[in-house]
Amino acid sequence: LVHLGMGSDGHTASLFPGSDALDADSGRLVTMNSDPAGANPYERMTLTLAGIARARTVLVTVAGAEKAERLVEVAAGADLPATHIRGGRVVWLVDEAAGSLLS
């Protein structure tokens, strides 16, 4: 089980939009990464998309109105890190505020 959240910029784990970690070698499960936008300035270790995809179940929790617009973009397939979440089974838990713009 991998339990993730989604940030208001569409990031998940510590995989930020535009970061080099999004293109990490598919054989690597973890990598070091930092936010290219500088909003999260500290380097940190994170699962790669390939590492996340190895999970039998991926649970994604999204809460808060500030994430509503970005969640619509993810649902539409925009090129954001959260859009690329894969796993054996992916379950999205979305609160009312975050899901308020979904149809």
C-alpha cells in the first residue's frame, strides 16, 4: 500500500511539476528531488512513479477547496505528476471541497 496526497500544484509524493525526478530511470524505486519552483526548498527522498506503480494499492487523499481546480485538470489528463499515478489498484479519496468542481 502506498498512501499519497496531492498538492495544490498537482504534485504527489515529492514529485513536483517540472522536476527531473519525473523522468527518473524506470528501474529506480526512489530518487532525491527538490521542487524546481522553490515552494518546497528542501531536497528530499521520494518514490519514483515506477516505485509507486509497483504497489498493489495506491490510495490518494485529496482535501481542500484550494485543490479543486487542479483535481479537475488531473481528471482531464493534464500533464501533472498526480495524473501519472499508477498501481495495481488506485483509489482516490476526495473530500467535498476538493471535488466540488468535478462533474
